[in-house]
Amino acid sequence: MPTYEYRCDACGESFERFESITAEPDATCARCGKKRARRLIGAGSGLIFKGSGFYCSDYRSGSYKEAAKKDTAPCGAGPKSDACSSCPASKD
């Protein structure tokens, strides 16, 4: 459920409420109890993904992950023919 911001026209109190998207705005002030609160238009909120499971690579197959590790191996980790020309590992 989204969080809506309210401000009471009677006492000036600003507060937030968790309400269903389809619910009618509740005009009752949290502080004074009068029915003079109005729902404000807010900027909304952003999504925050924390923890594992939110990266596209988390759901890849094992073979894909192994191939990706080979592609990103440090310079000189593979055969000398695979090393770039500027890499000290390619020179004898």
C-alpha cells in the first residue's frame, strides 16, 4: 500500500498514512481529529533493492557464469597468445 501525505487545514499538522490506492482520502486529522485534512500531491518514492537477487546475473545458468569468469580473467591468466600486446605477460 502506498504512503500518502496529509496536511490539516485546521491545525497545520502534516502526517502520513498507509492507504489502499482505491481508498477514498481520509480527511480526519491525526492530531486534532477534525475532518479538515487534505491529501497532498507528493513526489512519490523510489524503489530500493537491497540484498542479493536483484542483479540480472544472479539468475544466469552455471555455464554462463563460468564463461563470464573466463572472459573477465585478469591479464596474463590465460595462455600467452590470449594476452594483449601491451601486457607484460605477453613478453618473454
